[in-house]
Amino acid sequence: MKEIRYLLLTIIILICLDSCRKIVQLPAVPHIEFTNFTIFDTTDILGNKSKGGRLRFHFEDGDGDLGLNAPSDSMTDSTNLFFTLFRKKGGVMLPTPDNDPLKPSSYRIPFMERLGQNKIMKGTISVTFLYLFYSPADTIRYDFYIKDRALNESNVVSTNEIVLSVNNTYK
């Protein structure tokens, strides 16, 4: 019986000590890291063969205010994931004009909320692109960043050069 009491007392002390650990803190400004970009064959909603791309990146946000509610008429800022597209021309990556058919449209990370004392958010976001009009010679790159609800902008991250005609995962 004494052994059980000592064991229970030891477990309770260990639990108490573990609960006293300091909460990890991260800056309120979000931070992102490029994970990979995958090119694959796919079919659009009309049954046309096309290429698809899937961007994956890791994020951290210290105050947990990432994502936006569904857009409404009163809301002016309905995007929080921003892209700049670059195309390779003459061996140099150049930014594309806004009317480039491969330029991604606006993206919105959905509302996320972390309950409890620790508001830190960490995770992976995946964004899928559909390339209907591309040339086998197209080589592109994206620069991208996110913005949280407090309008803090993350660091800008770049993908590797992506050859659209070749199914591959670029890391």
C-alpha cells in the first residue's frame, strides 16, 4: 500500500512540474517556409486535360490571428495569401504582368482560431493551381507571403524554378 502512495505522489509531482513549464512564445508577425511544389497531370471540371500544381508551405503565427471570415460586402480585404509570378525569359526570371494567364488569382486562408492560453498556430497550407494555358517551355517561380488579421505581413518566400511540362516535386 505504501508503494502505491509513493507512486501516486511521484506521478502527481511530475504532472505539477510539467504543467509549470513556460509557454513557448513566437512573434505576432507570421512566418512561412516553402516546403515543396508538385506538378501533375489532371482534368478540369469540363473534362479537359491540363496541368495542376500544388504548393505546400509551413506557417507559424504567434498570436493565432491567421485566416479571414467569409467575404462580405462590408469587408474590403478578402485576400490574405499573395503571389507574384515570375517567368523565365532568356535565362532570367522576370515578373509577369497582371494579365498573364498563369498568374494566380487572389487566395483567402480560411478563419482559424486557437482556444486556450497558448494562441500559437503552426501548420501546413496546401494551395492547388490549375494551368489551362501553358507552353511546354514554360518555367515559372512564385514569390508569396501571407497576412494575418492584424495586417502583419509574413516574410516573402520563393519557390524553386518550376518546369510546367514535367511532372515533378520541387523542394
